[in-house]
Amino acid sequence: MFLEVKNLHVGYSDGANIINGLNFYMNKGEIVSLIGSNGAGKTTILKAIAGLLKPSEGEIFFNSKNLVNLSPQQRVIEGITMVPEGKRLFKRLTVHQNLLLGAYTKKSKQLREDTIGRITDLFPVIKRRMKQNAGTLSGGEQQMLAVGRALMSVPKLLMLDEPSLGIMPTLVRELFEMIEKLRIEMELSILLVEQNVKKAIDLADRTYVLQTGRIIKEGGKELLDTDMVRKAFLGM
């Protein structure tokens, strides 16, 4: 199994668990979406896989290796990277400097010029903006840069937290086309948390529906025809 989460319990130090007994998996090369209302625990799951939150119980296996006791840096070395909600760019640094900051493992440093070349082929606008400060980019361009910086670590699993947030509606379709392109051209597996439920389900091979820290439904594109998804997320 490429990624397997087993009986995961995760919370924050100031309260009860957000995630309670979660189980799910990903196969290599899949796009998997996590959907649910605010507070369902979607971002908490990504943070636990990235090592930013330590589970109180449960296991996370990546390529059959248990990650629970590995630091976030060690997980990046294993091939996991995350683009957080809000992009978190260094806005006073140039686009090029932001990209270089993503290549801090031994392997990625050796490959960084080749990786920058692949990223600028995928995102031509990044190539044109290399000398600009990141803070001068549009919301869509900043999202491309945030993804590009994550790709600099040469990941196997890319986790995206609300990538369409703050992007003009006219650019959302391009964003999702980019995600599919990343899967094919960079040979990535992608775990997606996304507020645009229809787009998330359409893009994914499989989708998990979360409610109060638990998975209540799993499926493919047929989820769009279920009463639960139509009423809870699509306003139909």
C-alpha cells in the first residue's frame, strides 16, 4: 500500500481529538480527495501525515514504512510534501529564492536546477516572474509558486490544502487542470483537501467524505449523485 492510515486519533494540545479512529488508504498514482464541512478534520489529517501533529493513537504507513515517529523533515526525505492553506510564501523574497528554499534535502539540492526547469515548463508564468518578489504576484500565480516550491523537494506524495482558496473563479478550472497535469508529468500521487466539492470529486479517483473526524462515505464520481453530497455540499 502506498499510503495507509490506520485507527488514527489526532487532536490539538488545548482540546479533545479532532480525528477519531480514522482509516483510509491511497494507491500509488491516485488523486484522492477529502471533503467535509469546516471543522470536519480535513486539514488535521494532512498535518498528521506531514508530521506537524502527533497522533495520540494509530499508525501512518508510507511505502510500508511507519511514519509516526519520524519528524516532518524526515517525512519530506521519504517523499511527502504539503502545500498549506494560504500558500505561506516568503513574500519579500523573489520567486527564484522561494523555489530554492523548497530544495533543502540532499537529493533535491542535487536535482534543483533540473527540477526548476520542469516546474517552469509546467508553469510558464513562474519563469517570467523569477526575479519578482513573491508578494507582487496575483493570487493564482502565488498558488502556482507554492506548488512549485513543494515540488522542489522531489516528492512522491503531494498534499494540497484548499488550493482554490483566494483564486479568481475564472482561474479555478486551470488550477484543477494543473493538478491533473502534475499527476501525469511529475508522476505524483495527490491528496487533496478542497472547498470546491464538485471539482474535488470530479478530479479524484476516490473521495472520502468526513464528518466530525470520521469518514462517513467513500466513492468515486457517483458521489455527486447522492442525496447526502447534493444537499450538504452542492445546495441541491
